[in-house]
Amino acid sequence: MAHSEDELILISAIQHWVFCPRQCGLIHLEGLWVENRLTAEGRILHGKAHQDHKESRGGVRVERGLALHSLVLGIVGKADVVEFHREAGAWRPFPVEYKRGRPKAHDADRLQLTAQAVCLEEMLGVTVKQGALFYGAQRRREEVAFGPDLRRALAQAVGLIRAMLASGKTPPPSPGPHCRNCSLRDQCLPGKTATAHSVRQYLTRMVAAALGEP
């Protein structure tokens, strides 16, 4: 079933959700945003990626800041860079997302990139098998294959975000190492109001809601 345009979830919410469900709620439900050094560095890196809209070199055409959407999954956003590689008389899209820092242990960045691939597939009627994450700290790409595990995890994350937005309730805090550099730490106050147990209960309810279970 296709989603209407007013039901579309920002692709950036996927990265926020995987990093921290509460952060996702604070940003996308409550509309909070505070910039710190890390978010500023990321914003500047994205800005540089979007500076030139189009370029061509050999068998590669480059589009920057390309608007994306998927009405099937119900997401909308913008790609930093999409390279179109000329292969067998056709142009194959290859999304590239720019990130500050280094590769992460969790899948937040990979799922955000997978979301871009899903949008490109729906918009262009092609299969997008691979893309890349460019990390500023190491100045090199990490290629990502959009396999079934990432696609299932993406669908689940979008379902959980949609359930959270529908509930109107921001997830409770879940204090941990990830809080240290979060720009919303002062707004979140993670050490004062909740426990990991309450977070597990919340996520269990969200999973059930996303699956349509009572």
C-alpha cells in the first residue's frame, strides 16, 4: 500500500532512530535541535557535497543534492551524491552519503544509505545493488551492498518510527556511551528519568504496533 505525501518520514529519521530512539523522538516528534561541534562539522561536510549539482567524467555522471522519495516505504529526503555509472548502454545509480568521523559499529549510516537506494529503485525502476559511505576522518569510501538483511532492518526501523510518530510519545532515555557527544544531551537528561527496562518495554510496544499486533 502506497503512502500519501503527508505520511512520508524523513530519511534522516532512520539514522537518528538506529543511533537512539529518544533522539529520533526529540528531533522528529518534538522538533528539538541543538547544534554542537560534531553536528556543525557534519553540516559543513554535507554542504560541500551539495555545492555543485551536476558533473560528468568519463562514464560517470554525478548528481548532487538529489531529491528522493518512496511512496511504498513512505520515506522522503535528499541524497548527498548519486553517481550514475554507464554500463551496457544504461546508467546505474550508485548513492554516496558523506559522514564526518569514522565507520560505526551499528547500522545507522548503512540503513540511511539503503533508504536512498530503495528510493532510487522506486523512482527509476532499476535495481540498486551497491552504494558507498564517505567518512571525513579517514577520507575514503566504505562500499555497502544492499542485501536482504539491510532491507529488512530498514523496513522494521521505518515501521517503528511510524508507530512512534503515531503514538505522539517520545521514547524514554536510555543512558549510555552514545550520550556523550549527543547535541541534545541537556534536553534529554538521560540519567534522571528512566531505566533500560522501561526502554525495552517501549520498544516491545512499538514493534507490536508496527506489526499490527494488539
